[in-house]
Amino acid sequence: MKIAVCIKRVPDTETRIKISADGKSIDESGVKFVINPFDEYAVEEALKLREQADGEVVAVCLGSDASQETIRTALAMGADRGVLIKAEHVPEDPLVVARALAAELEQGGYDLILFGKLSIDNYDQAVGTMVAELLGLPSVSAITRLEVTDNRATAQREVEGGLEVIEFSLPAIVTAEKGLNEPRYPALRGIMLAKKKPLDIKDVELDAGGIEILGLSLPPDRKDGRIVGEGPEAVTALVDALRNEAKVI
Amino acid sequence: MPGVLAVLEQRDGVVKRVSHEALAAARALADDLGCDVHGLLIGPPNTSGDGLGEYGADKVLASRDAELELYQASRYGQIAAEQVTAGGYDAVVLAATSLGKDLGPRIAARLGCPLASDVTSLTGTDGIVVTRPVFAGKANRRMKITTTPSVISVRTNAFAPGSHARPGVFEEISAGGEMKPSDARTVAVKAPENAALDVAEAGIVVSGGRGLKEAEHFKLVEDLAQALGGAVGASRAVVDAGWRPHSEQVGQTGKTVSPNLYVALGISGAIQHLAGMRTAKVIVAVNKDPDAPIFKVADYGVVGDLFEIVPRLIEEIKRAKEG
């Protein structure tokens, strides 16, 4: 089974966002970058499938040179090789990203392509599903369960008030939600091996897309609150405030 | 005349409230652009389009077929994309639900047009300009859509359903072809493992963190949620520890919530957690550490031992509700 996992380099969840001088992007100084957390579930699922059915896992990433480190993380987890589609800046327009990835993935002959359900920076939840549409492949987004038997698969996704069960055939695309599995930590041996695994670097021409960024701003500060009191004695004052001041209960 | 197409969501043939919100956003945009709003209803044969004029629809196009009862991604995508092309619409608006977050990208990819997801405000007075949270709400991005058409999904609770007197003329349209064997097919919707209120949809959320010390102590969180009529939420730490299901997680790798009341019990307030709940109307925090960052965003804080405070709080809330 030939599997691709699409990953992205993103600011760590603990990042405190600062706006850069252009007023349109974040100030990256001092920011720690990591593999997108949802992509770790995708990598883990790919590795589990390879253990079950043999084959190859390829980590594909659109990003700057620094994304090589992100690909190495996936290789250290156990992916076999990496492909970096080199772009100085990852566009904010998800369709532009999807087109670039689709062009790369189309030639790969993959049985299954996995993505994280969204990247925690742009928060679009779109690219994996768009790639599926561009390639004409069946796809299921935000899955919490996947079973593959030969070229048939069943996935589950959480929706408001229920769990959808979806059947499809391979080749296909799925995007991973938290809960799909427990991603493994790269072991020291994996990290050492990762350094020697092949990593292809390819150039890409990105189209202009249809989105122009006008500005990025921090959300307004919340108005100052107050400490109602200490210990159980403060409960009466709290309930009174919620009832008569905030009027929420 | 081109217009705005609002793709509406139904359950058991009844249009959902989130789609009234999508109609409100579509109406506001259409008024700026000077055009009509058409609602597109995809669902089973008994799906009703009654009363949608009051929410702002000039026309309601219904694509109804037994095979469309459950969300079938490829067929829904095909019907919507073909309608956009046939009707020459300027924009498509839909609710950013689990369905909308899957369908929106499909429509945009089929049309080769831009997508703006989870939008919290939009105007059409100088081209289409939208604002949407990024980094799970740590920042807001304003962007202009530079090509036509476009697809816009709107965040739940960001647009209030309107009160209009539009005709809402009902028209049956083609339900498209049958599904192909190669299409992914939704075969069932199962009830969730715990039938609790979804944390993302609840008006009141009570969340617990590591301060609960043990999974069993989450009973306190559940009891307070029940007393308040709210949903249970959880911090990333306790989800990663396996105490709670990931579906309850609030924060950058979980759900973003905007309830009327958010109660944080034993949650210190890591920045990724604050990103997921800072737009709540009222925030209450109970924590033993007076310097915990959660108190910086809380409207009302109580410092102390939650095992002493919460039982008393449950008792007093029950009494207040009875009285």
C-alpha cells in the first residue's frame, strides 16, 4: 500500500501571537515551530496501515526550507521518505495550496492520502477535501476511526449530535481528527535513521488565488473582571453576581 | 440578476437554526451587493422550505431525493456547484458546521473559486470583505475576495437570524444524478457514545482541568453542568491524560466555544485553552492559585479549593433555580 501524508509546519500551540510590522502577518521572531498537531494523527494512522499492509509512507509538505525539519519529524516517527514542495510563503488561500499539492500527489500512484483535519494557524479545514475534489477521489474529513480491508474502507466522523459512518473505496483521501489514534513519539533510533532517509526538494509555481489579506489584528482584550472572594464563603456572592449582574443563570 | 446562494442544512427534513443564521449573513451581503438571496435546500422528499422568506430568502430552490436524506458529500457538492454555475451567483454562503466545513471546500474546489471559512463578519459595499479568526481565535484576519464567485462559511452564533418579509418562492430543482459506486457513501448516523449536549453548541459550558486531580472527580464538573443545564468541557491536559473524550476538549486543538457562560474549574489557563473560550460572554474561574492566567480573562473568580467550592456552588445554584 502506497500512502502519502501531507503535513505542515506551524507555530506551536503555546505561541503568543504578535503582529508583524506589515500588519498582515504574525511576527515569527522567537516563535517555536512544530509539525501541525492534527498532522501527527495522520502520520500515525499511515504508519499503522503500513504495519498492517506493508508498503511505503511518503511525507509531503508545502513550505519553506525550514519545513525540512517538519518532514524530518515525520521521518523520525517512521515515514519512509519526504517531499518538500518549496514555497517561501505558504499562501492563505486554501485552493492555491490544494492545487500545488494535487499536482504533486496526482503523479504518486497513492492508494491513500492523509491530512490533518486542519492546520492550527489558518484554521481553514479545507485543503485535504479540496485536493480530493481536484483529483476526483472519494474523501472523508475529520475522521475519528478508519478501517481498511483490501481496497474498501469505512470511516467515522463526529457531527453535531451523532457519528457518521461512511464507506468508500481506495484510492481515497481522509483527514484526521484528534481521537483517531495516539501518535507515537519519535524514538532516538528513529531520529538517527530519519537523517539518512531521502528527502526530495521540488520547486513550484503558485497561482495568485482569489484572496487578498487586508490585515491581521489581535482580538480585543476582555474587560477587567474581579475576584469575588476566597473559598466556599464566596459562593453566595458569585451566584448573586451571575444572577443579578451578569444575568446568565 | 446574480445573487447570493445560501446552502441550507436540514435534519429530518427540517431546516436547522444555523441555516437561518446563514440566511441572515447571505441577506446582509445581498443587500450590500444589491441582489437577491436564494436558499438551496438539499434533503429528503419531505424537506420543507416553508417560512424561509421570513429569514431573508427571495426564493427557495429545493433539490429533494430519498438518497439525500443523509449528507452525501459528492452529490451535495455536485448539486450545489452546478446550481452556482447555472444561476451565475456572486457568492455562496453556508453555516460552518461539520457539514458546512466539508461541503464548502468541495463547492469551492469544483468551481475553482476562493473559500473563506468560519467567517464572523462580512460586507459587500466595496467588494466582498470578510473577517475570520485564525490561530483558533488568537488573531483575526481581514481579507478581500478578489474573484467571483466565492464560497463563505459563517461561524455559529456570529449572525443572528433576521426577521424579513421576503417572498421565499418555492421551486423544485433537479436532484442531480444517482451516486456513483466510486463515491464515498454515508451509510448511517449513529447516536454518539455519550448522548450529552455538544460543547460547541451549548449556551453554558462547565470545563474541568488538571485541578480535578483524578478522572473520577469529573463527577463534580458533570454535576455542576447538570445543575446549570450546560455541557461538559475539558482542558487538553485531561483529554491527553485519557480522563475525558477529545470531543469535549476546548482550545486550539479542540473546540472553539462562545457560550453565554463558561465556568473553568481547576484550569490554569494555558494560552491554547484561552484561545478556545475567550469569546464567551461571561467567564467564571475557580482555581487555588490566585496567579493562574485564567483569572486574567475571568469576569468572576473564586480563589480556593474547588472540592470545597464546587459542591457549595451546585447546592446554591439548585436553590437559586428553585427559588
